Amino acid sequence: MPRKLRRRSFTPKEEYVYLTHSIKNDKEEESRVLLENYKVLLQDALDRLWDGVQVKRKEG
């Protein structure tokens, strides 16, 4: 049985701050492959999650 998720608002309750830091390494090709594979796996996970979402429209 799929879980039902309901959002009351799409506005976040708080602000988020993202801190990033670049790191130099001598593994440029390996890093590129790692990030590309991560992107593919993340997209697959999101696709699987969305496959379980049902959208219902209420008529006014």
C-alpha cells in the first residue's frame, strides 16, 4: 500500500544556508566519473519515488 504524502505549503518554514568548499585533487577523471554515477543513481531514486506518487485534482 503506497504511503500518502500531503504538503500544506510549498513554502519552506525556514531558510537554509549551503556551505561548499572546493577540493583540488589529481584524480580529475575519477572524480568526474564518480559525480556522473552519483547523478544517475540519484535520478533513478527520484524516478522510483515519483512512480509511487498519485496526484488527485479537486474541482472547485
